[in-house]
Amino acid sequence: MKFKNLACGSTEKKWLICTQRAIHKTVVPNLRKAIYILIGLLIFVSCQEKSKAEKEKLSSEFNLIADLSNFRQKMTELDTLTILFNHSVCTYRGYERIEITKHADSISIVSNFKELTFHENPKWERIYTKKISEKDTVWKFEQFLKRNEKRKNSDQNKRRVLMLTDRKDTIGYSTDGLGDLNRFLADYYDTMRRIYPENKNGIYGVDIVEE
């Protein structure tokens, strides 16, 4: 029996060859494409599992209370130390929020401020962003905390001027009377001007010029 095929000829052998060519042109490329897609999916899943495993291995043993005097070295990239400082005195009302994070061997310091003296619902305003080495000796914030160790206060009902918080703990500092508050403010301002000498809007105090 003879078979006719306009494209490939008229014999049975030619028909079979043509059929094989057609399969090769359609089925094989699709199969190859499916294999590539499968390999890609396997690689993607493998990378996701590897990334997940690496994240699970990362952990932080930073303890705010125990490591406060050496937080720059003890913090990891998983930690965020938040500093809340109440600048309010007499009729003035101002608040500062500083977030400290770790990046390899450097420290990122981001300060935001809001003033409520003349505004009822102010938004936090970015004041500055600084990046310093964890071994920096200019910004002596740890020494500031040591000098004011006596002002630590765990009583939440007492007004706190300074609070340091992380994921688990909070450390508060309070003052006793207006005179003590002014001394604490002066010490804090002097410490913070070392990292932010620009002192935008006088958030770290205003110098009094005597004529």
C-alpha cells in the first residue's frame, strides 16, 4: 500500500520520516522547555530553602540591660536600639526619637523630632542621619549613660526624661526637680552635639551670647 503526502513524498517510509520530523519539531522543543522550567523551579526552591536556613541560623544575644555600656560592639544587624528623649521644660514641649542600628562594623544613627508647643498633632521630622564606626570615640554616649546611672528609674508612674528600648527591655531615666532636669539636659545636649554639631533648630540647646 502506498501513502500520499504532499510535503514529504508518497511512500510509507517517507511518511514515517516526515512524522518523526514533525514530532521532533513540536514535541521535543516543548519537552526541552518543560525540563528547563522544572530545573528553574528546583533552583528557585533550593535558593529559598537556603535563604530561609541562613536566616534561621542568624540570632542575636544582645541584652539591653547587661550590654548597655558596650552596646555598639554587642549589637548585631538584627537589633534596633530606640532612644526616646523628652526635651520638654516649662512651657516648651519637644520630643526626640533616635533609632540605632548595626551594619557590619558601623553604627547608623537616625534622629527624628517633633515639637508640640505650637502644634497639636505634629509629625515626626527627620533631623539627621549619621553613620559612625563602632569604635568611634567622638560620640561618647555610653559615658553619658554611666554618668547618669543614678537617674535610672524602673517606676513607670514617674516621668521619664530618657528611655532606651529594644525588642525586650526598657531602661528609663528620671530627674528630681527643675534644677536636676536642667543639669541632665545640659549633659545630654553636650553629648549629642558631638555627633550633630549642626544643631538644627537648636534641638540640643541654644548658646547664650553675652554682649
